[in-house]
Amino acid sequence: MLVSVVACSTASPATQTGVDAGGDTSVTYSYPKGFLFGSATAAFQVEKGLTASDWSAWARTKGKIVGDGHPDTGGPDALAHVDDDVKLLVDSKQNAYRFSIEWSRIYPTRESFDRNEPVAEAVAAYDGLITKLVAAKIAPMVTLHHFSMPSWLSDVTKSNEPQGWERPETSTLFAEFARRMAARWGKHVDLWITINEPLNVALGGYVQGSFPPGVLLDVPRALALVKAEARAHALAFDAIHEADTVDADGDGKAAMVSVALHQRTFHALDPNESVDVEAADRVRRLWNLWFANAIVRGDFDDEFDLSYDGPNDKKADPTLVKRADFLGFNYYSDTLVSATRGIILPVIKAAIYQANLETDRPKSDFGWDIHPDGLGVVLDELAPYGLPLIITENGLADASDNNRARFLAEHLVQVGQALQRGVDVRGYMHWALIDNFEWASGFCPKFGFASYNSSGTRTARPSLDVYRSIIESNSLAETRVAAMPAYKSATEFCR
Ligand code: FCB
């Protein structure tokens, strides 16, 4: 990796105040040297031929995916289009790419894992991608678990039995997988994400039932899973540091390891109801802070009651503390919370609403509120952990590309403003480089900077050129953002 994540300046970026043609005072943001401007994808969402993953079995189960979509039939087939995707990154001047290495592709069976016999074609495919990225001076950021789990650890037909992270052996096997991947690719990779969105894995799989293993409304099981993921992350963090001893970018650190949290803003469904206001704050602290408290401070809230004085709670637990070199987080939108209306979940004692909110904000094709200010809020919320911050995902479903350029620019303004406040932001990864399989929602939401046709040919959307110009000039003027076309709120939504 040639772009340094730790060596970049933590000082506020240069901000010029000027006078534009209309006589208005304007602010122009620029970003620190070495700032990572990238895009993101995940293996199961963009690759084909993943037959040994729980998500593959899940997606083949009738009725689980909108339109019964499956990445094998209609996906962008990224491993067959590495050159095309690297070209999209190069042409748009991006210097980072976040993608995941699929455990079940490398080790499709328990026997292959136990014998450490990785599939040669799988290793060659990721070798090809990583080598091409490095040759193009694009820093690879590798995620090791992005929702999908080998089917030898997660059986979607047996949701009443422990699956995935619930199985006691999973965390040590995952740490071993992480160790092997770090040993193999550490000479090129300095940026590692262990688990993507640990809370969403639990919410999707055990509350909403939309992810494997498809359990509905079992909050205690979901919370037990989150605890297992925290422990698995810590083990994998240690394993990566043991195995990746090569400083690929010469910044003095061989590996920078984190998770990709999913941060949101939270508001009361009814702001006049004090119980809703209290519930929104409670859910915010659990959703946004529980995991960071565990892996940064070692503060482990066993009962999820927001106290650290229960019988199994821990402060500064040596097995968890300081297991993040930076905080990676995905940010998309706002959540409304009610203590009285809707499905009141046990333990958190609230109902949560994430789509089609009754707000006057514009909506994406997915029904998510477009809420750039929230990025500034969550950056400020994570700043006190004292670690560099990297936005590992941010984007919107926008098939027409009407809104993506303004969305991107307004979020980068939030980053610029946070930098001015002294928040140590080191990078921004847009979700996604290319349209892809959006989990239970299939292929309807179009998150990509580029679309693809049935033969796999990529077509960049106009917003990618806006990203290119911001990166190339390292400059974003508020007047430019103000002149962009207003948002067109979607009126028909993907489910
Ligand atoms: C995030 C996921 C990512 C993608 C985006 C839209 O929660 O991490 O895989 O589905 O949402």
C-alpha cells in the first residue's frame, strides 16, 4: 500500500475563505495529505460462484430475496472484471478500495480449513486483485467477514440450533482465518476490517429474520451474538497483528486493524413524548457505542443495560481493550425510535424505524432519508475514543443518479467541517463502486458509481466524475455544492 493512513497529517485541512462571483463569502474544503478517497464492495454482493456460503443457501431459498435474486444470476461478477473495476478506480483518481475476501471461497469445507488447503483459484483471484490495486497505487482495505459465513459454520436450514458466531468454535476459527490471510497478503495490505457491521448481523439474522439464519424477534440471541462478535474481533485483531509484520506503505505500522461499525443518528418518533426521547438516546448509546466501548476501552456491558457494574460486566478487560487501531464505520441515515408505537423489542424497550420515515427529508430509492448532517454528528460522537476515523461506507440507492453527486458532496462537506473541528478523519469509502446484490432486497437498489450490463460491461454514472474532480483538485467549495441540482426525492421504493 502506498497511501499512508497513519502518516497523513492530523492537522486541520487548509480552508480558504474567498469571494465567489456572486459576492458571497464561500468556504472551500481540502483534505489532509494521504486522505483515503475510495469506494467499497463486499464479496458476496459482487462475486459469482460462492456456493459454500450461508448467504448462497439463503438466497436460493424461495421467498427470502426480493425477486428471488442471486449474485450468480445477474451479479456484476467482480472477480471476472478486476481490470474493469480497477480502471473505474484509476480513472476517477481514487486511492483506496475496500473489498472482502470470502472465507468460504478460500476454504469451502471444514476439511480444507483444518488441513489448511486453500482453493488455489480463489487465492489466485484475490492475488490478482490485490496485485493490480497495488500496481495502480490504490490501497487495499480488506474485510474478512462481510455478513457471509461458510456454510460449514452456518446452516440456514437449522435456525433453532446455534449458527455462525453463536457456535463456540467460530471465533477461534475466524481468528485463524484472519491470521492466515494477514500472513499471505500482509505485504500488500495494511488496512484490515475484521467484521462488517456486527450489530446488523445480529439484527438481520435474529430480529428481522431477513439474514441467515432467519430468526425473528429473538433479542437475547441477537445480543449474545454481538458479544461473541466482540470476542471474535479481539482474537482476530491479535492474530492479524501477529501475522502481518510487513509495513507495506512505510508509515511505521504493518497493520491497521478495526471493525466497520454501523453508526446512525437517532431521533424520537414523537419529539413531544419524553419516553420516545429517552428511548432514542438509549438505543443510540447501545447501537453506536456498545461495540466501540468494548473493543477500544475494554468496557463490556454484558446485560446491554448501559451500566458497567453488573456481575458479568468488565471495565478495561485485558482481553478486549485497545483492539482497534482506528475506528471504521459505515454511515447511511437516521433512525426514529418509539417507546410506545410499533413492535417494542425486549431489552432495548423500543421500536425502531429506519426506512420511509415520516420526515420531510428527501428519500433515496431505498426509502432511506438523505441526512448528510448526521455524518458530522456521528463523527463527533466517535472522536472522544481518540482514534483515527475512517468512513468505511456511505452512499445511497439512486438508479437515476439524480442525487448521488450532491449526496457525495454534502457528506464530504461534513468531513471537511469535522476536520476543521479537529476530528481525525483519515478516509472516506463510498458504497459502492458498482451496483450489486443488496442482500434481502436483491438487485433493486442501485448503489453503484457504475452500472453493468448482462455481459458485465461497466458504465460509470456521471456522479463518479464529480468524485474524480473533488479528489483531483482536493477541493470542494460550498458554492459548488450549492449550485448542484436539488435532490429529487424518490417516490417509488425498493423493498
Ligand atoms: C450496509 C452493508 C453493505 C450494503 C450497504 C447498502 O449496511 O454493509 O453491504 O448492503 O449497507
